[in-house]
Amino acid sequence: MSHGDGDHERFAHYVQKDKIMASALDGTPVVALCGKVWVPGRDPKKYPVCPMCKEIYDSMGPGGDKGKGDKDK
């Protein structure tokens, strides 16, 4: 699932770790910090980090949700 914006397909996105685990178990879609919605299935290490996710993550500062910051594509 995607918003139809092709740029989202070229990046690894930041997603809460527990959401990635749930998706891996039952196939539910995840929501990245930038708003992209999809079911992860590709190796995130093969893609550059989404600039919007990185900007949002960097602006969160320390002490936020410890599950945030995991990349997945």
C-alpha cells in the first residue's frame, strides 16, 4: 500500500520496531514517520534513508519512543 508517490518507494523508512515485528508475523501494514503505509518486504539496507523520516526522527530528540528509528522498506 502506498500513497502513490513514487519517491516513497526509493527509500528505507523509520517505523516503530514493534510494528515491524507485528507486520512480519501477521502481514499488517505499517506506518512510517513520514506517513507512508505499506507491508514491509524488502531489505532496508539496500535503500537510502527517507529524508522526511530522518528529519522527523532527528527533531524528536532523546527520550522518545525507544522503538522508533528502525529502518524498514
